[in-house]
Amino acid sequence: MTKTLHDQRRALPAWAIGLVLLVGMYVAIWPSVRGEPSMNEFLDQMPETFRALFAMSGADMSTPIGYVKIELLSFMVPLLLLTYAIGAGAAAIAGEEDRRTLDLLLSAPISRRRIVLEKGAAMLIGTALLGAVTGVALMLLGSLANMDLPQNGVAAAMVHAVLLALVFGTLALALGAITGHPAVSRSVPVAAAVLAYIVNGLAPMVSWLEPWQRTSPFFQYAGHDPIQHGFSAGSAVVASATVAVLIIIAIVGFNRRDVRG
């Protein structure tokens, strides 16, 4: 785990700085949007499908919470955390194997199970740090622009965003452990995330998708509107259980296959 985090000593701070700059950009735009009814009129004129996909239905852009939900929490923050977690998960086993460094790691007196657990822990720590940095930046920079955001709501939104990213990150880790192919461990989680996003967004309007909405990790992330209603223990349990199952699958799959030399 320490080695993995050390390998990210440049990338992780760069990710953190990028997220802070992103938050700062949207916070800087807020004063020009605040109290502008024309923004809500503009959103209302958009197709209903578009508003559903980007969680714009019922959100008020003229309020801090509505603005943050639409501009950051509905798409940008989850997208960036997902990108980091999937990349980290794919690099954990499959990336090491592709670089021909996994044999060296396996030659050490540690079990494959421990390797998977430590790689997963490093991904969790990195993703959680980025979520924490984003939440702190939103509260601190938002206060400078007089954005009255609930601390508990922002914290809850970040926790659920991190859990969302970890679901697909551990999927990437599991696929990498089972197949050893970085391309597979990246592309499949990305496709799964896109599908889950579409299912969650369109389910309220497409009757045959509605029964599947609760299976989407994006529903566990945003279905209860965490920035307004706070932390959802039920959603967190579902996401955490999914992560745990995928870690077990990764361990079993990694133990059962031969590593390419």
C-alpha cells in the first residue's frame, strides 16, 4: 500500500489541485448566476430527457444548493472521482502485470490476498483524499462567495461520491486481477458506469427502466439528494457491500490464475 501511494506522489497532488481549481472556477461564476431567474427559465426550456440525465429537474440554479447540485455534484465531481478510481483500480494488478513488475511484487513474502487488499486500500485512501479535498474546497471557497452551503450536506455528498467511485474502482481492480489486461479493466467499468448513469437518469421517464433504477450505483449516490438530506446509511451499506464483494472476487480470481511473466 505504501509503495502504491508513493508511486502516486506526483499524480495525487495534481488531481487534488485540479479539483480545487475546478471548484474555484464554479464558485467564481456563482455571483453572476445568483438570483438570476433567467437561468431557471433556460433550464426549463431544455428537453426533459436532458434535464433528467443531468439531475436538473426541480433544481433551482439561483440558490447555492441548486447551483452546486447542477454544476458540480450531478456530473463533474462524480466523473473526476470515477476517472481516478477506475484508473487506480486498473493499474493496481493489471497495470503492474503489463509493466512486468508484478513478478517482482509476487517474489516478496506476501500473499496474493494481501496484495489485492493493500492495492484496494491505496485506491480507497487516494479516492477518499480527493473527495475530502473537494468538500473542503467547496466549503472554504464557497464561503468567500457567500454561498450558504450546509456542512453536513456537503460532507454527505462527498462520502457518497467517494463510495460511488470505489464501486467502479474495485470493479476495475477485480477485472484486472482476473484477466491481467489493463484495457479490459478500464473499458468495462467505464461502460458499466455510463450504463448505470443512463439507467438512473432515465428511469423516472422510461417505465421499463424504473424497476432497475435502485440497482444503479448512481441511485445510491444521489437518489436521496445527500446535499439536502444528508448521509444515507442504507445507500452507504449497499455501496460498501458491493465494494466488499468485488474485493472478494478480485482475491479469488487473482489466486486462481497464472501471472504473465
